[in-house]
Amino acid sequence: MASNETTKDPQAKNYQAQQNSEPEVETVYAEIDTEPESSEFMKKAYSWLDLARGKFAELSPGGKVVVAIVGIWAGVTSLNMVLHLVSSLITVGILGVILYFAYQKLIVGTRGE
């Protein structure tokens, strides 16, 4: 009779349903965590990185210095290019705002008078 009362009890049913759904939740999390495209890309990226490390390790000390200098130069050049692009966009934005307000004040303002 006590077992009949627990099956009629809504809290007991909710507890049993929660216990039954836990493996389903774990399956959903497992499906979300596995991304085959990204894992293939990561494997390829790691293989390229290992290849580059191997080639770099085979270089002479002078060659390592040259590669480091070229890498630093390429990084600074790329950063410089991005900063110039950002400053140009900011300048164009400010110029656009100034021209808009000048247009509103000079052209549209004279028509209203």
C-alpha cells in the first residue's frame, strides 16, 4: 500500500522522471560538446604547428634570429595597418558628423527662414 501511495504522489513521479531524464541530458551535453568540424581543423592546425616547430628547430642559430626578426616585423606591420584603418574610419566618421550638422545648419536652416 505504501508503494501505491508513492506512485500516486506527484513529487515521487517528478523525482522518478528527473532520474530517468538525467541520462538524456548527459547525451545532449555530449552531442553539444562534440564538434567534428572543429576537431578536424584543430588536428590539422596542430599538425602544421608541429611541422613548423620541427623546421624551426632544424635551423641554425642565425636562421632562428632571422625568422624571429621577420616574424616581429610582420606582426608590427600588421598591427600598424589595422591601427591606420581604425584611425581612418574614426576620421571619416567625425568628418561625416561635422558635414551633417553643417548641412543641417546652413542648407536646411536657410530654407526654413
